[in-house]
Amino acid sequence: MMSLDEVEEAQSLCAVFQTMVGARADEVALRTAEGDRTITWRAYGQQVRQIAAGLAELGVRRGDTVAIMLTNRPEFHLVDTAVMHLGATAFSVYNTFTPEQIAQLWTSAGNQVIVCEEQFVDKIRQAAVVRPVEHIVCVDGSGHDTISLEDLVAQGDPSFDFDASWQAVSRDDLLALIFTSGTTGAPKGVELTHENVLFAVAAKVASQREALGSEITERVLSYLPDANLANRFAAHYVPMASGATVTDVRDGKTVLQVFRDVHPTTFMGVPMIWYRLKAMIDTAVAGSGQPAREQAAWALSLGLDKVRLELAGQPVPARLAALHELADRTVLAPLRREFGVDHLGFATSGGAPIAPEALEFFLALGVRVCEVYGLTETAASGIGNHPDRIRIGTVGQPRPGVEARLASDGELLLRSPGVMRCYRDDPAKTAETLDADGWLHTGDIATIDADGYVTIVDRKKDMIINSSGKNLAPANIENAIKLECPVLGAVVAVGDGRPHIAALLILDPEQANAFADAHAIEDRTPEALAADPRVLAAVAEGVARGNERLSRVEQVRAYTVLPTFWEVNGEELTATTKVRRTLVNTKYADQIDALYNPTATSVL
């Protein structure tokens, strides 16, 4: 297995992958959540070789692009890695995209091959009417105009020189094309080279080895769309250097159930996942008998007392340490085992801000969730807390090799070998984001303390300036409400140019259904739930508690519960649960205006 210096300085990610295939040949590299498929590193390497030969027969060459439209399944890893070994560039398409959106990406990417599942073939055919492609490879079927994966492998030339192909791939070659989530406009194609990703992978593995040691075989879950760099990086690229076993979770909504089977050692979660896990634990504790509830409250209180002292750099009194050891052994450790987080040595939250109180809860439980910060444009590298050096409320310190500073207006600037090459075919946007000195302008307002810990205030474009000229960060408001109201999946604070803050509230389908179970509510449609007096009472109580966490000017004065569910990676939310604010402000303009009507119901 390569040292971290060797990973960072490798000729390509292909070389890192091939080293891992040799080092851990008979260990499991890929598996499904159902447990019906496992693929060893040896088999992984063999199948990559075969698929690469098949793609080469279709005409895929160094510098070409290949589109992938798959759910989280082993074939994604096999195909993407095969493309990489040809010196070509893979990019993933969100499975929720319309034919028009797919055609738009193809036009930008220039691909002639798409690898997909049968369930997406109709959409792909429609997209191909607008922007034709030469080959459609279907991993789980075939038709008159598609090629099965088996046929692709069968038509590969036995004389294809696979080793010469991957050994010719260089650090400057384009590894991935990642289209941003489009929160501020049309998706932009971020070009990441092998050098960019090697730097980021080495930094990530270094942090994991420091926390976990280098002897264990890591277990990670692939559950977010691979069109998003967060999942592609943490559950595809990083395991090539860490040797982790990747479990593919086809339905991301079940990831917390999969935890109980897999007991992952590392996990990258968006805030919504951590909120849901906290709600599951709270519900389980609340549903137990009174002695168990009291024990859990006692143990978590001790955990919180101990953690707060440790985070403040203060000694833990011997009596507290002894009581906590007892509480951890008898109460907290069984809770961690029950929910599958007992082996979670390196857990992160990213993609959006998370409420500090949620982090305190998990630290008290004995799960060190670290808030981190990275962008697609920095190959997911950048800034992060470490399990042994957590500072709640910050996203941590710059990773080794990453420089961070603030512009005159407080915008965070980053510079590192992980910073992207450019936005595809958009020199104007590239020049706006990446200056002549190599500094990436992140678009986030931040502060940096004397120890280098970075606090993200909010997106520069998202800051609310009320009618009195006060600058307010919507993320802080939204997190306070979400933390106290687990039945909500999303909160959108509004108030730009307005006299006070109001909010759109959206129910979380899973938590709303759990609430309906507990209160014998039969009609589970979002329209019915959003109007049910019991749901509205719970929401009102949660908003009131959330407001207690906020300053007077930040408090939500009026709100409405929308009669709809928002799907992750749907129209209003990105794959990492960021709100597409421009779209939301336009789509729900009437509802927002109504919140400022003199007859609107005030909560204060």
C-alpha cells in the first residue's frame, strides 16, 4: 500500500488504484447493502480491465468524456474506474434530471457514450433527440438501440494494451467533470485533474489514519448521488488509497437503517442525515420505559458536561470521569451499538451548516462528528475539524497544503493544489472565481480566529439585509428552527428588505410519517399533514423553542407550513440539501408576500 506522500505524488489515481488491487487483492472492495453482491479488489481490477477494453472498442480515447447515469451500485465504480484508466473523463448525471437537462449537460461535456440503467433509458432516448450520442450502454438490460454490459465486455479486443493505457495517464489529465448543484444559476462544469484529486485524497486519508490508525479495514457507505462530488470523493476516490470496503446503498433514504448492519468506520453526512439520526435516537429513548429514559438523560448529561470541559481545554474532575465511564459502559455504548455508530471513528458533516447543538448531542453520545468545509472547485479538500481538535461552531482549520484568507468584504479565499483547473467552456466565470494569483473566491462570508479556525457566516449572495439595514445569516435562523422541530425537513428564512424575518416550513416525509404513527393520523398526504392541528401545534412549539435560541432581530415572526414535501436532489433542494433560494423565492413569491400581509398570523 502506498504511503501518503506516494499517493499525493503518484502519476495518476490509476496508479493508486492498481497498487491497492495488488495490496488487498482478496479483501472485499465493493458490496451491496442487501449483501447479495461482493467484489474483491482482485475482481474489481479484472472487471475494470475488461470494461476499459470494451469502451476502447466503442472509440473512447484519452481526453474523451463518458456520461454515467446510475444509482449507487457496484457498476458505477467499475465503469468510472475503467474510464479513468483510458485517460478519459467520466461525469455523472443526476437521476432526477429531465431529458432537456441531460441534453444540456451532454452539450457541455461532449460525450458520445452514456452508461445507464434500464429505468433511465427512455429519458436518455428523449435527450438523444436533442443532442445525439453514439452509444447507450445499459448495465442491467439491453434493447434494440442499447448495449448490455456483458456485450460491451465481450466485444473488447483481447489485444488491447490496458497497462500501456493507464500508465500513459498523467497528473495533468482531466479525471472528473462535476456539474455544480445550480443553487445560484445554471450548473457549471468543474474540471478536476488527477493532481487535484490526488492532493485531496492524500489529505483525507491522512486525517482518517490519524483518527483510526492504519491497521483497520475501513467501512464506508455510498448513498448520495455520484453526480455530487461529496459521494464520488468519499466513497469512490478515497477508498482507492485507504482500501476501505464500500457498501452501495441504492436508496439513500434507507442509509440510517443500513448503519445498523454495516457499522461504518467513516461517514460523510449532510446535516439532514444527522438531524434524522438524532430524531431517531430521541424517539427511541422517548418510547422506552421511564427508568431507561432517565438513564439516557443522565448519561447524555454527563457526556455533555465532560465534552464541554474537554472542548474548553479544561481538566475533567475525577468524579465526573468515573461517572461518565460508568454511563458510557452501561448506557451510551449500547445506544451507539443499537444505531450502528459504535465503530464510527471519523464522522463528518458538510455540504451545508449544521446546528452546534446537534454536534454537542453526538459528542455527548460518544460520536465525534466533525464539521468540515470543501467545495467542488477545491476537489472537496479545504478546511476541517479533526476528531481530537474539534471547535464547535467552526468548520475547522485549513488542511495541510491549503491556504485560507479573507478578502476585504469578508469573503473566504482558498488556494491549494486541489483547486480546479477551470469551469468548462466558461472563461468569464473562471476568471471571476479564480484570480491571477490562484486564489479561489468561494462566495462564502467567513471569519478566521487566531488559531486558524474558520467560521462560515453564510453564502455571500444569501445574506439577508432587512429594512433596517441589519445583515442576517439565514443558515443560523434555519438551523435553530430545524433543531427544535424535527418534524421539519427544510426551513427557508426570508426577509430581505423586509421589516422582520419570516419562514417557509416544509415537513420531512419520514419524520412526519413517524409523527402521524404516534398520533394516529390516517391521512398522510402533505396537504393533510400541513393542515392537521396536531402537526401545526408541534411546529408552533418547535418554532417557539427555536426562537429562544435566536436574537430578537433573527426570530421568525411569521411562517407557513407548505402543503408539499421537498425531495432531496429535487426542484428546491440539492443533493446535499442546500436550498435553491433563487428558485424558491420565485416559485413561492405569493406565499412569502402573504407572510408580510398585515392580516398574517404572527408568532410573536
